[in-house]
Amino acid sequence: MDSPHKLLDGPMDGLEADGRLRLPPNVTTVMAEDLRAGLVLAADHEAAIQIDASETVSIGQAALQLLIAARHEADRMKIPFAIENAQAPLVQRIEALGLAGMLGLTGKGDKIQ
């Protein structure tokens, strides 16, 4: 039986063919291991780490820590990192926590790049 807390059901679920990782509406701490695996797979594409957050309205602390680590890894690998299509509730949470700069937040609601 599948857990309702899983981000990835299989090794490629949530990961698009171009390496873009699609986040669910609520990214909880319970999903952190799946998110980590998805970010590793996204980084393996070596062109960019792209995260589609178009459905995401809430995110837990562990998931945010993983996104920050992914940003640092992208910088180390000298590849682009982008969280795309972020909705206002997610952007506001990231800004409220003071993490907008660390994640390259450039504006409210549309895109973290």
C-alpha cells in the first residue's frame, strides 16, 4: 500500500524527463527522504536543478533544508537552480523564514529562480 506521505512512488515519479522535479501541494517532513532522492536524480541531469512548485502551498522545515542544500550543490556544480511557478503561499512562507535570498527568491508568486 502506498503511503499518502510519499513524494515519489518509484525512482522517477515526480521527476520529468527533462530532470524537472514536480513538488506536491504539501511537502511534509515525512517526505524529506523522497525529496532528497528526487533532488539527487534532478542533479544527475547536470544541466540544471529545476523544481516545479506550481501546486505547492506548504513546505516543512526538513524539505526547505534540502532545497537549500540542492541550491548549494547546484552552485558547486555550476549549474542553474530554479524553483519555478511558486504560488504566493509558498513564497510568503519562504520570505517569512528569511530564506528568500538563500533560495534566490526574486519576486512574489511567480518564480523563485
